[in-house]
Amino acid sequence: MQMISDFIAMGGYGRFIWTAYGTAAIVLIGLLIISLRELRTTTAEVEALEANSPRRRRTHTGDEDAAT
Amino acid sequence: MIQQYANPARFNRLAKTLMPWFAWPAGILIVTGLYFALFNSPPDYQQGDTVRIMYVHVPAAWMALFVYTSMAISSAVGLIWKHPLAHLSAQAAAPIGACFTFICLLTGSLWGKPMWGTWWVWDARLTSVLILFFLYLGFMALHNAFDDPARGERSAAILAIIGFINVPIIKFSVDWWNTLHQPASVVKMSGPAIHSSMLYPLFMMAIGFTLYFGALLLLRMKTLMLVRRACGMSMAQLHQQAAE
């Protein structure tokens, strides 16, 4: 028990150290989650558009190369 | 050869192959690095346990500079050779770099308070890193400021290239001016001035962060390509509807 509370206290600097690690984790994991969610919604959007115009699909793969 | 990857299908295939090689080692290195940083590295003889902030602060600072450099290079490639993926990669990298710079500033502040007695000083190192943060934000804002995406791309690329002057200023600010910030102790001519028990977790975190950046960059580039595709497709559908 003593060991755990010593570890959390970090020699009296616990609040600085844990805030630093905590916010870094929130920012990096948050960015990852946001990016994954963006990929998922955009993929769904493109699939919906493709489903909407099955006739134009083939012609479109042609000009994408030039467009991107 | 690089031109081949301008094709979205080829890029996606390459990204799919590379992704696990970035993502898994990134996770493993960061977790192991955290274990050493928090449990299995010695406290500093002067700074006590606050030195543990270094394992996040320093790799985040390196990444802030590394990502900006990569962004400036892709912007230049985009402007000069008009490689279609170059601007896309700069655009995808900017938010990641901004996040690393934010982490660097915040953890630095949390380290400064107990060790220097202040959250912030307007000295060369701290101010130049704050400017770097604003350069990232400015780049993202410029990208979205124009109706014509090509103009936004160009303006943002020019900002990224001009702003690159700030990178060496940050690096050498601790040598050129008197600052509260300590000079470099890892990347220097005479070799690192840090014991290996601190150097190993530092490198693990740094390589982990770099791989995390690689994985996230591929993922965000893929999203941006899909956004463009969706844009092109909905435009085409509108034209078609108008024609009918």
C-alpha cells in the first residue's frame, strides 16, 4: 500500500507528473479516435455515393487519378 | 517511381502493407517506454521525480520539429513538382504536429513550475516553440480559408516553407540566447550527457512517437483522399442531375 501511494506521490511532484502524462495520453489517443472516426464516416459517404450512381462508377475511377 | 503512388489504389495498397509495421511497434514501444519512464528509471539527483516529465516532453518536442520539417518538405515538393500526394501529406500531418507541439508546451510548463518556479517565461526557446504551434494552426486555417482548395493548398504550402526558418531557430535558441531552458543534452557533438538508464526509455518513446505519427499520417491521408473522391462524385452527380 505504502509503495503504491509513494509511487503516486512521485516525491511530492505527483500532480505535475500525472497531469503531464494524462494530458499527453488524452491528446494522442483523442487524435487517433477522431482520425479513425473521420475515416469511417468518409468511407461510408463514398460508398453511399457509389451506390447512388452505379452507372457512372467506371467512368469515375478514370478521372480520379487525374483529380487527386 | 514515387509518381506511381499518386494513384489512390496503389497508395492504399502501400498504406495497408505499411500500417501494421507502424502501428504495432508504436504501441509496444510506447507501453514499454512508459514502464521504464514511470517505474524503472532513476529520479534525477537535482530534479527528483520531475525528470520523468522528460520522457514525454522531449520526444514530443522532437516530433514537433520533425513533423514540421516533413510538412515543409512535402509542401515544397507539392509546389515544385506538383506531386498530387505531397500537399495531401502536408495537410494530413499538420494536426498531428500541432498536437505534439501542444503536448510539448504543456508538459514543459508543468515541468517548469516545480523546477524553475514559473509556468511560462517569454524567452527564446519557449517563444519560438509557441510560434511553431501558431504556424501549425495558421497552416490548417489557410488550407480551409479558400473556396478553391488548390489556392488554399498553395497558400498553406508557402506559409509552411517560410515558417521553416523557425525550425533552426528553435534548435539553436538555447545556444544563441540566454534562456531558462537547458541546452541540448542528447543530440550534441560530444555524445549524449544522459545516463543510459534514462536514454533508453527516452529513445523508446521517441521511436514510438515517430511510428505513431507514421501510422496516423497514412490513415489521415487515406481519409483526405476519400474526402476528395466524395467531393468529385457528388459534383458529378449534381451535373448529371442538372443534365437530366
